[in-house]
Amino acid sequence: VTLLIINNLIEREFKTTLIFLLSFTATAVLIIAPLLSYEFSYWFNYGQSPHSSRIALFDYLDDTFNEGALILRVYFASVVVLLLYKLNNEGIRSVIEDKRQLFFTLFILALIVQVLLAQVTTYIPANAHYYYHSFFFVFIVSQLKGIEFRKTWVFGVLLVLIIFLWSHDYWRYGKRIMQRVFGIEQEINYNYVTKRTWKLKEHEGPDTDRSDWKPTPFKSFDNVYLPAETIAGIKRLKATWEGKKELEVLNMSELTQLAYEIGYTPQQGPNQPLWFHRNVAFFQREVDMVCNKIANKEYDLVLFEVIPMLNRFYPPSVRECLQQHYKLDDKFLAPRIPEDSYIEVYVKP
């Protein structure tokens, strides 16, 4: 909208903005209207009760000025310096008349704001917003004169640099593959002083290097590595429940593939949340609904994941209902880091 308004001021025409606003409104009505009968205003999180607002001024300031946002501040300073350079050498009129460059600059400045807001409101995973590196890289490079970016070799070098800029995310997975393929020693020998041994590891939970995780024999987990204890727990579940007809299962765990492995149909129907994150997609109304079903013994099997490091991700009140009305039949390690989370298996008494 900001870009449209600026374009109107430059071109002195308002038809484009009017068309956009009418099109946006019509599209929103067409998409939202069919969903109103399914409690769209309840499920769509815009801060109304029972949701809570994610607008926290201090969190925004903290994310803007802490050391983690240093690269964003460097990008912002770079954009401002480049803009000042162009204003000083070409004048404000020349900058405004170059619409492509003007809009690109405004887009990049808006992207900084978008990333800062998103890092507060959508903070998991932490690297979800790293795409902005590519945009800033392209913007800064685009200010350089005398380089033909359309040449294949120049484009290739820039592409490699963009990948290199984001390489920590690739390396996180590639490192484990290299260790397995080349048999690189993963254990740390504290008899030698190195970068990784100069201080002892501070354990908040069990070891978390995944070196003992194994490939699974299950089709839906193909090429997925899990702890041996998790694999054994899934095998026990399959041995007991696989093939049973009309099985009613409440799976409040991360092992959603169990629907395929065991052969049950996931919970369906109105007012059924897609996941069970407390006060994000699963509110008190849903807690009461599930607890009533537990009290009435409507589920044949219930899986509940306990994650100590998270703030009551799966509602503890549901677990209390299970402990009151169901029997704990099994318990096995959940595939999480640190390795202190468990999946509890409840059955009818």
C-alpha cells in the first residue's frame, strides 16, 4: 500500500490504488465468507480472546538492539549510506525519478521492519526469516556500477556467495551426513585441549549430539533418524494396535506418522484443532471437550508428549484428565533435543 501511495504521488493518478483496494477487499470476502460458519473469527489469531496479542513493544526493542540483530543493523546502515551517497551525487529528483531503484530501496527498508516484527511474533524456528540475507545482498550488489550481472559467470559467483552467506543452515545437516559417510570421530576427547574441550559441557539434560540416533525400519519415517528408544516404542505400539478396526486415537505427540504406521484415522469433525499447542491452537474450550471425551472413555488410545523445556506446550490439564480416567500403558523417549522428553501411552483401564 505504501508503494502504491508513493507511486500515486509520483504519477499523480489514483486508479491503481483504487483497483488494488477493491481487488483486495473482494478477494478477502471470497476467501473468508465461506469460512465464517466454521468460526473463522475464533480460529484466526488476530489478538482477540481467547488469543492474546503478540504486540509487545519491549520485545521489539530488545530484538532490534540486542547482539542477535547486529546483521540487520549493518544492513540498515548500509542502505542508508548508499541512499545518502546517491542523494549527494545525483540529487533527490534523480533518485525519485528512478522508480525501479526507489521502490527497491523502500521494499528493502520495509523488509527490515517485517523481519524485526516476525522475529517477535513468529520466533520458531529461529532461522525462519533468514531469507532476508538474499534480498539485502542483491540490493547492495545492485548499487555497484560497471559490473555486468547478466553474465553467466558473474551470476554464478553471486549465487555461490548467497549460498555461502546462508551456509550455517546447510552445514547443520551436512555436518552429520559427513560424519556418517566419512566415519569422522564425533566424540570429544577431553584429554586434549581444543576449541571444543577448553571448558566442560554444561548439561541441562541428557547428551544431545544425536550420534546414537538410528535409521528407522518404518515406511513413513524413511531416511529419518530417531533415538533407539523411540524406535522401540513405535514397534511396541504397532505390535499392539496395528490393524485394529475403527480405532479412536488422540495423538498429542509429534509422531503424526503413527496414523499411517498403525492405520487409524486422525481426529476429524468441527472444532477440531490442527495441533495441540496450548493457547495458540488449543484453548480452554478444546481442553474441556477433550477431557469430556476422556472421562467418557471415547478414545481407545491416547499419546501425550511431555516436553520439560517448553512452557506447557501440550496442556497439563489434559494429562491430569488422562491420569484420572486412563491407565499409563507405556512410555518412551520422544525424538527431541535435549533428550528429556517422553511420549506417554494411555489406554482404557
